[in-house]
Amino acid sequence: MTDTPRPAAYATRSALASDARRAQLRRMKIAALALLAAMIGGFITSHAMGGQGAWAWVWAFCEAATVGALADWFAVVALFRRPMGLPIPHTAIIPSNKDRIGDNLAVFVRDHFLDPDTLMEKLRVFDPAARLSRWLARPRQAHLLSEGARNVALQTLDLLDDRAVRGVIQAFVVKTLRRWDAADTAGEVLGLLTRDGRHQELLDAALERLGGYLGEEDVKARASGLLVKFAKKEWPRIIAAVDVVKSVDGIADNLADRLARALVEELRDVLSEPDHPVRRDYEAWVLNYIRRLRDDPALSEQVEALKQRAIDHPKVQEYVQGLWDDIHAALRRDLSDENSALARHLEGALLALGRKLGEDPGLRDAINNHVLGGARRLTGRLRSGVTEHISRTVKNWDERHLVDELELSVGRDLQYIRFNGTLVGGLIGVALHALVLLVRG
């Protein structure tokens, strides 16, 4: 990759270009001056030779050429400075009118280069959306864009201050959670879950699971053991007397089995009867709880307190702080891979956008209208700013520097005016001499 030239290199190149232009201008001035000297010499020589015959024609040519050369020299010099330093009116035109030139130049640029209607028409003919469609439809362009975006994103990750990002994420998450109305959200979620009897389906599933659990033998055995343990603790003498007649463990097993069967039967009744009292009580409890979540300040405060304790818990804070580390690591792994999933998704999206733009005239029109509207607004803001900037910049230029730069830029071509003035003046002098001879003859 070629290194970006340093400012010193630019300055060196600019100085070399300025020296070359200055040398060319000097050569042209010397040539124009030499031509003027030749005309003066011819005029003096023809006068010395008596100005008769052929010398009369030389005299006429050189005299008029000298006048033309001097007049054009005066005109060229008067553009940039006062001829021979004399305070002649209407000389040093450019430095004397620098402010007016700046204003006029600014207005010219504004009216001819930043005219909104002209720019809009050019943009309309340019058809940005169609050109973008054709450009994005090329797989290579989409690939280059996605690869460029991948490299930029990877470099951006390296530039980020991880500690600052973690702090921002933590502050954002915690602030968002603290503003979150947990009770109202819980009420909305429960309201959604109870819509169309979904909560009854949940109850059915729970009851079926409970019935299956109660029917298991190990559950009955644990229930029997709990009954015996409780009875021996509460009524030790009675249990000892009963155990002499009949095994307490057997009685407990039988009781546990009966209880299990009774509960299972009750559960079956609940499951089979849509209007069972248990279902009605459950329905009333759920609806009342939803209402309380929305309307009961005390319950809302309890939920809010639980939420705040959860937010302030060290484990939650540690998890929130670690979010950026997980995100950063995942992004780096993906973006470091040449087959990055994010880059491939972006490439596919760009290709799809190119195809969509090519197939959908309405989308192209919408994009073009958006671009044109934005360009018109931007042009409106730029017109006054650019106009003021040009005018102020020209007015702030140093007069000597301005004159020097302009003379280096156009002074070489202006010397041709002196050449032309010399030759045209000479030819006019010859023509006038011929006319005089014709009239006298």
C-alpha cells in the first residue's frame, strides 16, 4: 500500500510547481520586452535612415507596434499593480477591488453551481437509485463492501475502551430495569396467558402431573412413613397399644393408599368437570391476582421491592458487567474469521437490496425522492454558508499573495496580449501608412 504523502512532501511539490510557473512567466516577460526593444530599435533605425522608401514602411510598422506594445504592457500591468508605481487612476485593479471580486465570485458560485433547481435536475437525470441497484447487483461489489465493513468493525472493536463500554452498558441496563414497571408487565403477561382459557390448560397439566405423582408407590410409601412418624410423635401410647393388635405400618400404608386414591379421584372430577368448584376458585384467584397487579399499590410495591433487590444483587450486577465481555468476544471471533457470518449476512442483504431496487420501480422512486429532498435541504443550507465562506476567504487573502498567485496562473497567457498588441499595432501602422500614400497619390 502506498504511504500517504506527508504535508512536507505536498509543500515541496507546490514549491516546485510554483518555481516552474515563475520561470515560464519570466521567460515570457523577457520575450515580450525583447520584442518591444526590437520595435523601438527598428523605429530609431528607420528614423535615422531618413524614413524614405522601404524605411518608411519599417518606420510606420515599428512606430505603431511600439505604441501597441506599450499600451498592452500598461493594460496587463494595471491588472495586478500600479505601472512603475505611479498613482494612476484605475490601475492595480485586482488588489483594489479584492472585496468586490470576492463578493461577485461568491454570488457567481452560488447562482451557477449551487442553484437548487439545476442541481435537482442533474440528480434526477443521474437516477441515484438505479445506479445503486446496478452497482450492488454485482457480487464483487457486495463482497468488497461487506469485507470493508468487517475490517472497519474489527478495528473499531480494538479502539473501544472496554471499561467505559462496560460502564455504559451497566448504567443503561440498570436504569432501564429500574424504570420498568414489573407489576404492570406481570399483569399483562398473566392476562395474555389467561386469554382463551390458557390458564385452565395449565391447571389441567398440573393436575394430571399431580395425579400421576400421587399414584406412584414410592410416594405412597413416603406418605405412609410420614403418617406413622407423626402418629408416634403425637400419640405414642395409643400407637403402642394399637400396634399390639395390628401393625401400625400396615394401617398407615392402607390409609396412605386410600388418601392417594381419594385425591386422584378428586383430581379426575376436577379434570372432567369444566364447572368444578376448584376450577371456579382457581379462575377467581387468577383474575383477582391480575387485577391486584394492575390496581393494588401494596402488591405493586412488593413486586417492585423484589425487582429492586434482584437488580442490586451482586450476581446480577456481575452478570450485567460481563455482558460486554461476552458480546466483544463473540464479535471478535466472528469478525476475525474470513467466513464471518455477519459479513456474509451483510453481503446477502446488499445483493438482495440490489435485486429489489432493480425489480421495484416504486422503491427506486421512493429512494430518489428521499435523496432529492435531502439534497435540496442540504443545498439550501450550503448556499448561504458557501457564499459567505468564499467571500470571507477572498477578502482575507493577502493582496501581494493574491496578485502573485493570479499572475503565476494567468500572467504567462497575458503576455501573449503584449505580443499580439505589438504585431497588430504594427500591421495597423502599415495599413495607415498605405492609406496615407493612397490618399496623396
